[in-house]
Amino acid sequence: MRIDDPRLPSSPGFWRSPLRGPRFTSVLGLVLLVGITLLFVTGLVSYAAYNPDLSPVNDQTPDKGILGFYLFAWPTDPHWLYRLTQGLHVTLGITLIPVLLAKLWSVVPRLFALPPARSLAHALERISLLLLVGGGLFEFTTGVLNVQLDYVFPGSFYPLHFYGAWVFFSAFVAHAVLKVPTAVRAVRERGREQGELVSPRPDAPTVSRRGALWFVGGASLLLLVTTVGQSIGGALRRTALLAPHGGADPGSGPNGFQINKTAAYAGIDAAETGAEAWRLVVTGRTGTVRLSRAQLLRMPLHSSALPIACVEGWSTADQWWRGVRLRDLAALVGHDGDPPDVFVESLQRHGAFRRAALRANQVADPRSLLALYVNGEDLSPDHGYPARIIVPAAPGVLNTKWVARLTFGDL
Ligand SMILES: Nc1nc2c(c(=O)[nH]1)N[C@H]1C(S)=C(S)[C@@H](COP(=O)(O)O)O[C@H]1N2
Ligand SMILES: [Mo]
């Protein structure tokens, strides 16, 4: 058989869909141009929100080197900032899946084309396409796995998704620079389509090109409306049919909002959190103090209305937290006025989220609390009783539950 035998996918004649052509591909490509750029930006922002610049504890991407050039001090305003950026990142990523798949389908004949390279330029182009397609599939797959399966991929999600994003986006930019002019022309022009994507012996159409685009758009819309509720929270959470389920049921009442990891999962024993056993150990410039929950409750208590916003894209509406300001705890151990960074450790013994570092600007914010109550009640065991961190605009992962120790300064 010759490579142009129409029984082989390397032959243009093998691909019969009359939908394929520059116009279909270009419309999808232009949607992805906007969508993936936004995904990349919100993804970089998400990484910055972990404050990896601060301390190796939050930095899940060792040796990020020059890729970390853009990191900045994550602000605490507006308090819903991470809800917005991460809700956008995850919802948009999921919504774009049908567009991505349709785009790949529309160019699939070119992926099989032989010979693999006609010239050096052609070889380079195909290598960049390999990075583009492979990188794209990799980023979407790792992202969805992290959201849906609480991560099962070999290796840590952060370095994989972070490095993958740079590889993918570099190939994406190169591709866009080459193709955008053609894509814009293809969308604008009327008349007969031509070019490599057009089948030389098309089948009779079963759906118009416009109908196919509506189908892709409809699939995206369906994913959008069955996902976005998890980021909006409240009553709309129930519309998030595609959001991960099967987690702990938070029940109703003041503590009835999503639970990420339960106390049982984290290995928190009720004996360790009782009034007898539990002490908060606070260390700073002037030494160490140990505080019982009763002593903490005698300190000035403050309230903040703040959400939990997880990297997985879900978030809660604002909850009403009450507790001791982090900056007051800093002052207790000799850091008056200008509090430093703090290293937070949980009672939890295993798992990456048992400790986190907060930046000085987060400690200084008067809304940042070591929360003891939520919505007028004691924290439930699953929400971090006897005490948890809550910080405005920060990713959920920095809101450490079952706090046992705070170390100010000297990270
Ligand atoms: N000790 C400890 N704190 C933790 C976690 C954890 O696994 N262990 N999970 C974090 C993550 S990823 C999120 S999103 C929030 C969720 O808080 P919630 O379960 O009260 O909603 O808690 C954070 N605090
Ligand atoms: Mo999270």
C-alpha cells in the first residue's frame, strides 16, 4: 500500500468529513486563543497565590528557577480575589474541553500526514505541534484529575501542571503567531473553502458546519452550567452536577458548608483537641507562649466574613468567622506593629496541607484570624476545631485546620 492509499489515515482521502476546512478550525482556534490565554494567566496567578516566593513550604515547584520570575506578594484585597481567579481557571478549563476536542478532531488528518517532515522548517513545525497537542492534553488531563479525583497522578500536581503549562503555552504562542492571520482570514472570507484540511472526497453532509459549531458550543454550555455552581456556592452549588461529589456531607446548620478533608481523614483524635490536651504554641522574638482555647477566648475577638476558595475551583459564600487576629498573636510574642511572616502547623501528622506559611501582609491584615467560631458556633471537628486559620483572598490550602503551632518570623 502506498502512503496516499485512501485506506490509510496518512492519506487525505481517508478523511471524509465535509465539516473539515479552514473555517471550522479557525473559529475553534480563535475561541481557544482567548480561552487558553486566560487559563494561562489565571493559572500563573493561582501559583502566585500560594505565595511560593515566601517560603519553601508553600513552594511545591522546586527548581522553578526563572519560571518564577513573575511571582509577587499576593494581596488580601478584594477578599474574594482567589474565589474569582480560581473559579474562572477551573470553570473555564472544563468549559473549553469540547472546544479543544473539536479543534483536535478538525485537524486530525494533519497529525497523520506523511512523510513526517518535508523540510527542516516542516520538521520544526511538527515538533512544535507535538508539544502543542501533547502539552494541551496533558494540562487538561492533569487539571481535571486534580479537580475530580483529588489527584491520582504520579508525582506532585504542582510541578507537573506548572511546567506543563509553560511548555504548552510556549508552543501555543508559536502556533498562534503562525496561524492567527490565516484564521482571521478564513473566518472573514466567504466562498469555497480550500486547503489541506478540506477532504478531497467528502462524504455527504449530515450536519451543517454551523450546526456542528452549535453542537460544540452547546456541549461547552452544558459543562459550564453543571460546573459553575461550585464556585458560586450557596443554593447554586446544587446545580454543580459535575463538581466532585462523594466527599464528606457537611450537613446543615452553621458548619454546613463544604468540607475538604475530614478530621477522621486527617487522623485528628478528639482526645488531642479537648480542653485538657490542646494548647496553641506561639513562638516569636520574645519566646514561646502556650495558650488554651479558654485563654484565647479571653483575648480580643474579631469577626470577618470570608470564603473558603479551594484550588480545585469550588468555593463557599462568605462565612462569618470569629477569633483572634493573627497580628494580635504576633504581638503577644514580641512583634508589635509590623508583624513578620508566620509558619503554621497543624495537629495533623501527615499530608502536604498540615503546614503552610503566610506572608507578612497576610498576617498584618485585620481580617486574618485564628478562627474559633464559624457562623456563631464552635468550629466543627471537620472545619478545624479547636482553631483554624482564615485569611482574606488566600487559597483554601493556606487556611490550615486544627492549628497547633504558630511560629512568627525566621522562616
Ligand atoms: N490541617 C489541614 N488543614 C487544611 C487542609 C488539610 O488537608 N489539612 N485542607 C486545606 C484545603 S486544601 C482547603 S480547600 C480548606 C478547606 O476547608 P474546609 O474543609 O473547612 O472547607 O482547608 C485547608 N486546611
Ligand atoms: Mo483546597
